[in-house]
Amino acid sequence: MANIQTWLGRNSEKLDLYTQAISNVHGRSHPEAIEVREIYQELQSKIKHEELDHLDLDELFQTLRKLTHQYQVPDDVCPTYKEVYHLLAEADKVYHD
């Protein structure tokens, strides 16, 4: 689980910026982008504020996988949107490895 903290430390600034951007740009046509941002923020908060031995992110990652259809990128979105899904899929893998 320490790996997810390290991974987030390297990628949180980018994900903060990108999830906000896709919410603003694509939120109307892809309301899931707004939910993805909210779940990412909750995930980030848990990683920052919970003890490692009590950290359980399974439900959040499960929700992200369901919401994003296993991180399948919609056809009509920008590269930033694609990068968010790529980064979240990577975070999911890091957490579960």
C-alpha cells in the first residue's frame, strides 16, 4: 500500500489539474467526468489521512472501474481525458499489486 502513496505523490498534481479540466470541459456531455473527479478527490483524501494499515481503497477503485467501464475512454474526448483514465487505471493496478 505504500506504493499507492508513492505513486500518488508523483501524480497527484497532474491528476488534480486534469480531473478538474475534464470536469469543466466534458462534464455536460460526460457527467461521469464530474463523478470521476469526486471519487479521485476522496481517494486522495483517504491516502493522505488514513493510516496505512487501515487504508482500504477497494470500494473506490471498484466504483471507478464501474463508472468508467474498466477505464474505457469515450470516443469523443480530448487527450487529457484519456490521460486521466490511463493514470487512474495505473493507480488501480499499483494499489492491487
